[in-house]
Amino acid sequence: MPAKQVNFSTDTHVIVTFSNEEYDRSAIQVEKMSYMDMYELLIFKSQMQQSINTIKADKQNVAAVHTEIQSSNAVTVKLCT
């Protein structure tokens, strides 16, 4: 087995950014969420989970139909529109 190697690129790019004096990297104060905000977030999460479950169920249904079609001796008819 050949020895592992590390190769570095010969192209060097210098990117100029702001200095610490010019750019404030301190964290901002975050306001607490209101009960209404929390309620909206929970509703959103619930809707997202329902969407994910629907997508998973649809994929399982498509896979089941695909398997059923492959295992049957049905003739496939292609319709031209």
C-alpha cells in the first residue's frame, strides 16, 4: 500500500478583511421570545414535520407501486398526447 501524502496548492490568494478596530465582532443582545413567537415557532415546526411525513409516505407509496408493477406481468401502455 502506498504511503499517504498531502499536497498543498501552489496558488496563494490573499484576502483582505477588516481589522478588529474596524469591525465589531462582539455578540449582539438577543431579545427573549414572546409567547406568540414561541407559539408560531411550534406551529411552524409542526407543519414542517407534517410535510416531511407526507413526503416520506409518498416516497414509500411510489416505491410500493413501482415494486408491484415490476413483479406483475402487466403490459405498460404509453399514451401520446
